Amino acid sequence: MASTKNPATPPPTTPTAPTAPPAAAIDLDALPGNAIRRLQQIAVAIFLQEAEAQGVTPVQFATLQALANSPGVDQRTLARSIGFDTSTIASVIDRLEARGLVQRSLDPADRRVRLLALTDEGHAVLAAVVPAMRRTQERILQPLPAAERAEFMRMLQVLVRANNALSRAPSEG
């Protein structure tokens, strides 16, 4: 059977939306937000390399250290002290509790509140991960000349403090 289409007839066209003008090229490496995001990725990767033997993530380390600093703190206060939202910290605590590193207890003043503390094993894991954390910090700052490291940290803290309220989980510290 022969085709009934006329090859000289162009196919029907559908209306197209107007195209936006091409966006101007942006150098992503010149954006502070992009550089901070990349440095965060690098910092996490270095920490995971250094702390591989302890099987602790940066968020778990911050949680363990905050609990060592303030034993018996409640979950909401812990989250605010280290700048995590309460749902994230809840899952972190669940994992640490399952590993036997953290224990929850009822607050005698308010039975709805759970108080948190490190177990003996939690203290041991924290003590073992601190050298890895210190090596991580050294590796992150190593490319900077020694004289510039303190200035970099000072400027970084200025930015963090000035923008803290803009965070999804502002810290109180």
C-alpha cells in the first residue's frame, strides 16, 4: 500500500514558547557560596578518611562533643547548641544510641523531655576520634600559610555569626 502523505507538505508545527535570552556566563569559582559548599564537601571527605576507624560522621562527632561538653542536655537544646534542626538531631541520636554511645533518660522535672548523655563507650569513641578531627582541621588549613590560618578562621567566624539567623537551624553558640 502506498503512503498517502505528500512529501512536499511540511509537517504541522506546534507553537513554541518564547525562548529566554541566554544567561550571562557566571564563574562559579568566584562565588563565595559555591566555594563554601565545595570546602564543606572537602572537609567532610577528609574527616571521613581520618575517622574511618571510628565510623563517626562530622555530625555525629559534633553531637558527641556537645554531649561531652554539656552532659544531661535535652535534645532540643543540643540541636540549638550545634546548629542542627531537631529532626536531623533526632535521627543522629537514634543512630548513636543504637551503637551504645548515647543514652536517653527521662527528665524528672518533665517526663516528656529526654535528657542525653554519653555512655562509657561514647566517651571512648569520642576520645579516639578527637585526634582524627584534629588531623582533619590541620589538613583543611594546610594549604594556607601558617600566618594566614588564624585570619581565615577569624573571618569565617565573622561570616557565620553575622549570618547565623538566616540558617534553617541557627545555633545559640
